[in-house]
Amino acid sequence: MSKLHYCIDGTSVTDKVLRYQQTKENDDYVPIKLYYDNFRDWWYRKLQDYLDRETFDADYDFKLCKAVDTFDEDQARAVAEKYGLNFLGMFNRWFYRILSNWRSNAKSSAFRVKNRPPVQCPVCGRFVPRINDEHLSHYKTISDLPRFFVRDGMIYKTETSPSTFATVWGKYTRKKLQLMQRGDTKIYLDERKKIRWPFFQKDRSRGVVCPFTKKIVPAITNEYIRGLHKRHNRYAVPMRWSEFQEEHPVILIQSEIYSVDRADNRSDDAIMAKDYISKEYSTDEADHTNLDKFAKNCRFEHSFNMIDYYVEDELDRKILKLVAVGYTVEDIADSLEMEKKDVRLQIRDIRDSCIEMESRLLE
């Protein structure tokens, strides 16, 4: 392990950060990364209850990059002089502060989710903290960007701002891109490599490729995405609040967990919350003749709407709706008076059609 505050080459971490800010050379960044890799496992133990290892590693590297980019030498010297601190350790203090805020935010977020679980929007199907006017606009954000894009026959990792290096994942094939967009990148790790930033605007300044329009732009922000054409900037059809209330009058817009012993003060009698708990529709009560009542249940409303919108064949619709509410192949065969092998073939054909449509959309 490196000496505290010093990289493996003997240079202090703070000096190495300042040098990298001037040169932007990979050789100056690697010692910084290697130094903080020594503390990676320690921080993961602090956050393992809230993040899986893969997500943690990606976020840890991202926060280190941001810390290096945002470290201010003048401010650091002023703070060190004011409090009598050693300047050599000032970047370490800066990065520690960033990681501490990250841990605090992760804990707060987990607490909010625990006490107020997300609710599913019946229009777009996403789980959100609260359904309101802002959500019903259904604007995409940076988090909706595809992870990879294709340019000049090669697959690149999507970036939102220019950098010194770009990540390329080898030559494009439809199957390869489809698997990578789903997160299955391990089988292609041997093709991944860093290259000098290849994307420039007309004025020769660095830019990034917009994965929606394929144009090179200065940066990709939420505001930029909102300014795109409507076929690019929304992930679902927008809806006004008044329309939403009219079409979905009984949908839960925000949830909160209470104890079953919490008294309900809506009436004079002390009725307990547990007295209101009722049995929801079970799959035993569903068949192809009464599926309409399941559409009124918020658990299935979005799924049924999507099936009705994308699937034209009436038999396919019935099969998919029965699958959505939990039917097995045997149950579907009995309900629709079909052979089990015919049901399996029908489901397989539907799945193949969906995969083909998805691959075309990802290109």
C-alpha cells in the first residue's frame, strides 16, 4: 500500500492531481486511481447495504474523476492556511468529503424508499416516488440515455461531456449491441479499450455524440434532451393532470407505510388500519372472460394497456394478459381450451417478435 498522501511514484496525491489538471495525461491519472483503490474495499463496507458491488465500483470511479476535475488549488491553500493543515493532504480531505456525502445520500435515499415505496405510473409503467405534473410530462433525462451507440461501424460508450479518452467496444453487430444495452458486457471485455477522444465539432472543439440524433454536440444535459424533437425527448406520451385524474381516478399517486396498529382518524370510532386490509384479486379468480376487472387493478393496468396498444391479434392479447396475472402454460391451455404445445408455440412466437422489434429500435 502506498504511503499516506503519496502515490506509488513518490509524488503527493495533491500534486499529482494538480499535474493531471494541467496535462490531462493518462499516465498522471493512473497513480491517483491506484492510490485510492487501496481504500475501495473500506468504502464498500460502508455502502454495501445500499449498493451492489458493480454499481459501487462504477460510482466510486466516477466520483474520483469528478473530485479530480473539481479540486480547486486556491481554495485548498486558503483552507489549509486558515486551519493550519498540511496542503499535501488537501485533495484527500476533498475526496473524503465527497464520499461521505455520497454515503449520507445513499442512506437517506434508502430510508425514503423504505418509508415511502415508489408507486407505478399507469401511463408509462415506471415506479416513481410521486405521480405529479412534472412526472406526467414524461421527459427523458440523462439516466434514459442508451449506454452505448454506434458510429462508423464501432460501438462506443455514451458520454455526456467531452473527455480526454473515449471507450470503444470493438466492431458493431446487432446481437452484440443488443446484449450490451441490456448490461451483458462481460463477454466483450477483451474488446474494450481507451482511445484518444475522436469526436470534434465543426470549430474543432471537442464534443459528444448524441445517441438519439447521431449529431456531435458540446454536451448532453437534461435541458438539451428536452429541446429535442418529441420522438426523442419523451419515453411515454405526455398527459395533463386533469386528463390523468379523469382516466385514472383511483390510482395511488404516492405511498406511505404505516403500522397496522395505527389508528385511522377519519371517523369518530378508533378503527385500526389493519381493519381496512382486504384481499386483492388472486390469480385463481382470473380467466379470459373476466380479465376486464383486472384492468381496473393498478397492478395490471399498465401491463394491459401496453398489451392492447402493441398487440393486434386478439388471441395473443388474451394469452399475454393471462401470463401477466400469473397463469402457467397449463392454466392458459385449460382456460382457452388449447393444447399446451400450441400455447408454448404462441408464446414463443410473441417473444421472438418482441425481440426482433427491440433490436430494430436499438439500432
